[in-house]
Amino acid sequence: MSNGGDSEANNVRAIVIGHGDFSAGLVSAVDQICGMAGRLVGLSMMGLTPEDIETAIRAELARTGAHVIFTDLPAGSATLAARRIVKEDASMVLVSGVNLATLLDFIFNTAVSPSEAARSAADRGKASLIVVERS
């Protein structure tokens, strides 16, 4: 369910959760590009109930001390679970609609708080979306 062992937990900056193998794919891509996948924990929602998703997120947050959650869809089950967690704990931050540009910006932005890094990463992720079409 997660990447990295407990010995690496102190290096984890965020949890990435999504449908299918989405989070594993993003974490793998981060690793291929910069070798820093150990700063992320990827969780899959496959086979989990909404309650199980929330429990899994909480368990990884507790294990790692991370304060940022990235999810795939704004109205998806993972986001709904993460919103409940963020509502209870003002130190938590949720970024939904994550993409690779978002995660890379977040991983490299260590000079600011996780919250500030998450905001910057979200801006970078939005800016990375382009449409190319033949005119």
C-alpha cells in the first residue's frame, strides 16, 4: 500500500492517493526524474471503502508525520476523506487534482513550510496544463 519503509518515514513530506495505480505511477515518475520518491507515500484506493480510505490516510500521516495530502479528483472518495482530516487538523493541507509537475515542485520546495510548498506546487501544476491543437 505504501512506498518506503518505516526507516524512511522521517523523510516523507506528503501522501499521494488516487484511483487504481495512479499514485504509484506518479511516485515512480518522481523517482525516475529526481530519485526523491522517498519523500512521498503513494496509496491506492483499490478495494477500499470510504472508511478504509480515511483510515489508511490517517495511518500514513501518523506513521510519517506528513502534513500534506495530494489526491487525484476533487470530488473523489480520497478527497472527501482527506477533507474530513483537514477539517479536524489545521496543520494538514490538501491539494486535489495532483499531477507530476505539482509533485516535482513540492518535492524541491523545501525552503518553505509544507503549506506554502503545497500552494506553490498547486500553482505550478495548474500552469503546466496546456492545450495544443492544430489551427
